[in-house]
Amino acid sequence: MLGTYDIAIQVSELCFVTEEGVAVFEGLSFTLLRDEIKFVTGPPLSGKTLLLKLIMREVYPTRGQILVAGRNILRLNARKLARLRERIGFVPYPPVILPSRTVEENLRFKLRALGIKGERAEEGVEKALSLTGFSPLKEVLAYELGEGERRVLAMAVAICNDPVVLLCDDPFRGLSPADQERVMEALRSIRTGGIASLVTTDDPTLPRRFGFPEEAVLPLRPGVVA
Amino acid sequence: MTRSLFILGELLRASVREWSRWLGFALALGLVLASGSAMALLQGGRTEKPGGIIRVLVVYLSEELSDAAIDELGWKLWELEGVKKVSFRFSGDELPGGGVSKGRALLLWIGEEGVASALESEVSRLAGGKVMEVELLTLRYPVPTRLPPLSRVISLVALVFFAFVSLVLARSAVVRTLSHWRNEWDLLRFSGVEPWLLMGDFIAVALLWGLVGCVLYLAIYQGLKGAVGGIPAVREVAPGYLASRAFPYLTAFIIGPVWAALAGGFALLLTLRPGRRPRVSEIPET
């Protein structure tokens, strides 16, 4: 029996119809556990990025329910949503980092902007650096990093304030196999830190190539005109 | 609060990289205030009719009258018909139109010349005969220097022009600063920092730079006041310029910052509207 604490995200009967009448989601339901990595796969325009935006409530669904850390995000007021939003790590595509700052400064910038200081900030930096394997590279300027490392740095920034879930939008796109391996290694390590990940990708074979079971894949199909 | 201050500090650092644009905005703001001040002060009213005549009855009083008696007499005289104003002069004090008082005197400011003789006898009666001498001064105010109506039109045009320039420069400064700070902006937005917090800090930066313009305006205002304040023509065309002490400070520290914040907010809204966002700079900052 799963408790609220065990579930990072629960999506139930989610429907989204665009203004043009295209039904992108029709009754989409899934659960993401706290120690789970789930891959959202599908061709372009199948709604992968849209799903992440719905989870962050940047877009409202037509119908359905989205629980993040047990809270229905559609019913939260602006202040509570902002607090919950800080518990969702997000890595967009292309990832956003601060090239002129070091790896560690990237993390500290976010933490200070969120008002996280002192011991909590130190713990956050240490945890993010160790989970993503950046501890030896923390003094390196971000623009000196390779493409794969930059994406992992974006993940480190996203998790440094200890969110419940990490949403990654197409983190493998355009990467070499070695860089894909590096990103996947970081995702696995982040999972061991108790942070679930929801990862989108165009490549439906990617999860299987990295040894993930069928249950770890959420396939989406292009929407149809309703 | 500390979050906002941190973001404000970072944003200020980014704005310093575009100091020339922000300084241009500050200067334009100073000129908005200056032209607005010119418009407001050039219409300063004057109390006397241009070129009008004023008559003053100078009543020299006996040394026997006490201060209290003079005070009481002054009130009685003020109640007489035809008397507009009563004032007092010690011996040696300056009289209206030049000259000095020969002794303690009450000055009765009257309108018509005809009432002067009637008042003279009434004054003697009320003073119990303790009047040494009564003198009638007839003064003609010089025709004041006039500014052509076009001067106010010019200041209005200048106000509108500099207001427009300040908006254009604010927009330019905001766009350039945001292009330097785009990665930080996006990172914070994706991290869940509320947009109003970021926008508020951007407006605060505009306000802080605007304060530079306000201080410049104040310095020029007070500097000019010291330089031309002694010129009679200046007193005539803009009496409020020399008389009002609060005006420049209210303008500089209330109207100026409000305008700066509005200009910054307007520029930011224009910059952030969909399809008008500057590109993310992929070039590393050095």
C-alpha cells in the first residue's frame, strides 16, 4: 500500500484540448514514485513538454487531476503554488546555466535567490555536487564544460534545493552516446538521493537501451482533432 | 526580503555593464523634471496688478505711546474702512518704495487716494493726538518683465519630448540589461521564482538609476537658484522659483522616482511581451 509520501506525482484522467480543438491528452493517468525514473516518450507534438508544463501549472488542463507531493496543484493559490513550485526541479531544453560562473556558483546563485542560506544551502550544494559527480569540478567555469556536462550541471542546479521531483525536458537530445551515458548516470544517482525523475525523450528505444523496464516508459501519441 | 535584495544586487551589477544607457535615462529624467518645473514655475502668480498704483499712509507715532498701545491702535486702524493692511516700522526701517522710517510708524495700505485725508483725521483721533506726522506715499509698481506665452509652450514641448526620450532610453537600457541577465532570469523563472519578484527588482533598478537623475536635477535647480536668484527679472518671471523651498525636493524625491519606476515598468512590459524577448546570449560573459 503506497502512502502519500511515497508518490512524487500522480496524474489522473488528464485531458488537454488545444484552442484549435486538438485533443493532446485524453484520460492520461500515471504515477511517479519517489524512487522512480519514468520516461515520457513520443514523437514531436505528442505533448511531452506540455505534460511537464501542466505539472508545473504553467498551463491548465481541460480536465483531470495532478497531485505533486500529495497536493492538488490545480487547487493551490498563487502563494502556495510558488512554494510547491520550488519543490519541483525543472531542466528545460535547451538547459539554462550561467556560463560565466563556476559550477558551484551556479548552484549558490539559485539557492540565494530562493532565500536558502547557511547549513541548508551548504547541504544542498554538497548533495547536488555529489549526486551529479561534480564535486571535483565545482571550481570549473560552466562555459568550459562539454555539452553533456552542461546538461548535468543544469540537473545539479535543479536539485540543489532538494526538490521532490526532477522534470527533465529532452536531456538526451543531440548528445553523443558517451554524453547520454553521463546524463543517465546522473539521473540514476539523483534517484538514489530520493528524488524522482520524469524525463522526456523523442527516442522510444532509449529507456530499453539503458536497461529500464516497460513500466518505466510512458508512451505518448500525437493528439487528434477532437 | 533577502531574496529580493540578492536579486536586486545581481541585477544592479548587470545594469552597471550598461551604465551609459542607464545614465542617459537618468539625464533624460532630470530634464523631464526640469522642463516640468519650468512649466509649473513660470506661471507663478503675482500679487499686484502689473503697473498698478499703491498708496501707503505712514503714521509717525509719539514716543509716549507704549508697545501695547501701538498694537491696540494698529488693530483699530485696520478696522477702518478703506484700510487694506496695517504694518509697523521701527525707526530706520525700510519703507515701501525706498527711504527709511524717521521714527516708530504704522503703515496703512489704502486703495483710493480720496480716503487718505479722511483717514488722517480719524487716525489722530484714535491715537489721542499722539501722532507726530502723517505722510502719504504713492508708489507705482514697475511694469513686470513678461515672458511671451510661447515660453510655456516650449517648456510643455520640452516636457513631452524628454518624457518620450526617457521612455525610449529606459526601454533600451532594460533590453540591454536583460540580454546580459537573460540566463539568470530564465534560471530563476524555471526555479519557481515568481515573475513579480523579478519584475519588481527590475523596476527597482530603474528607480535607483532614476534617483541619479533626480539628484542631478536638484543640483542644477539649486545651482541655478544661487546663480540667478539675485536678478530682479528672474523674481518677476518665476517668483515661485525663489520662494518655494519644498518644490524641488518634492519633485526630485516623489515625482522623479515615480516616473522612473513607471518608465522602468513600461519598458519591461514592452520587452517581455510575447515575440519581443531578446535572444538568449550563448556567448559567455567575460
